[in-house]
Amino acid sequence: HQRQQHQLLLHQPRVPLRQQRLPQVRI
């Protein structure tokens, strides 16, 4: 079950508010 959560985090990494302004180019 923990593995599934890890995958979700990788798919949607938490982007800081500062970077939220800029487009998500870091993947």
C-alpha cells in the first residue's frame, strides 16, 4: 500500500508556491 502512495507522489510532486507560478518544466 505504501508503494502506491510513493508512485502518486512521483506523478504529482509537491511544487512549492514559488515554483507554482512557473510552468512545471522540472519532471
